[in-house]
Amino acid sequence: MSTVRVRYFAGARAAAGVAEEDVSATNLGDLLDHLAGRHGSALAAALAVCSYLVDGVQWRDRSIPLPAAATVDVLPPFAGG
């Protein structure tokens, strides 16, 4: 299990109630389950539609082990014109 820094942006930040936090998790799936359990249904709903960057690289596979001391950015969909 690795400890990673989670940084929330926009609506994910509002739902989590914090800008960032350190969390221990094995992979992205474990991390997201932990975050939803910790912060509740508003964040769980946001996490369902977010994109994730791990150390600046888009990360889609939720089963690959997270690197130790990684930074995970939680990015909700952005509106634009």
C-alpha cells in the first residue's frame, strides 16, 4: 500500500471539503472507494465522472498499483465555450 497525495479541483474540491490530502491505497480503485467512504455521497457522485492524473499522466486502469508518493489529481468535467 502506498501513501499518495490527492489534489481535488473545482467541484471535486467542493464535494471533498478539502483541497488536498494524503491517503494510503493500493490502486486507483481502492483510493476512490476510500475517498467516497471518507467524504460521503457528494464526493462519490463527483468521482464517478472525474478524470484522474497520476504524476501528471492520465490514469484509467483502476487496478494498476499506484506508485509510492504519487500525486493523484481529481479532475471533474470542465464546462467551456
